[in-house]
Amino acid sequence: MILTRPPLLTRPLLPFESAFFLYQKRLNERLSAPFRGETYFKEDTAVALDWAIKLAERRGTPAKDIGRYRPHQHGRALWGDEEPVGSSLAAEADVRAALVRDAELRVSEDGEEIPEADRVPLEPPRPRTTEADEAGDARRLDRQLDRTLYLVVQGKDGAWTFPASDVLTSENLHEVRPSFCLCWAL
């Protein structure tokens, strides 16, 4: 019998993949119709005011995580969709920070801007590594979240194998209990 725990997270992106996805997002901004906020937000509502503040901070770029980018510009920067060499714009930490910053509420329900000191900070996403990763605990399932884990057992001879035991026709699978040391391996 082979027991597995599938990955809970996608694997981290390589730098080339991050740059490629940023390029694709910027290309999508260029090729899609310009975003019209008045279509989605009723005029003079808290949501419309919040959108206007965030749009002004991004200097008119509707997308949250592509940097300051003007897709419908003219001249030399017309097709400047690529990430400059050495830029950290497509880095996972920077994208995550931009999305958390944009999700923060800036306008109260009565339509007044919330001072920065009174804003409720959002909890950032949890890190990709857990306490079990740091401790090197191979018996816990909350480790190596981007990998498939397999249950292996250590036999009396010290060899690690998949669990195996004879099952009688009168037994159910959950009644079979091998007396081995359990460990979740990569």
C-alpha cells in the first residue's frame, strides 16, 4: 500500500518564470480594453473612493502587481512590457507585498479616508516553510508543503520500505497494523 500526501502549495517560481508571468500580465493590460471604474463602482461610494485612492497611488495602473505601467503610451516606451534586468518587480515577496498593500481598506463605510495610523493592518500570507521544516521533523505532515510526501516504514532490519503486511480474507484493511516505525519521506 502506498500512502501519499499531495502538495498543498505550488512550487516556488524560477526567476525566468516570474519575469515571464509579469510580461504576460503586462501584455494582457496592453491588449485588453482600458478598465473603466465607473462601470464597477457606483459614484461617491466608499468602494469608489477607495479605488480612486489606490489608482492614484499606482499612477493610473489598474493592475495591482505589475508595477507602474502605462499600457497605452506612445513613443520609445510603447512596447516596454519586459522586466528590466536586475529588477525585483516580479519577485514573489514584492508581488505578495503589493497585493497585501492593495487589499488594505483606505476608506471607511461612511466615505471618509482612514488615517494611516488608524488603518487595520492585514495579516500577510504565511511563509512557505513551517516549524516542522525548520526542526527537520520527518514525522509531521505539515512540512515540505510544495512536495509529495510518501509514507514509509522502517523494518526490524533497518531498511525503509512502503508499508506491507499480509491481509487475511476475514480482515479489513484498517484492521491490519504493521508494527513498524512510521516516517513521511520525500
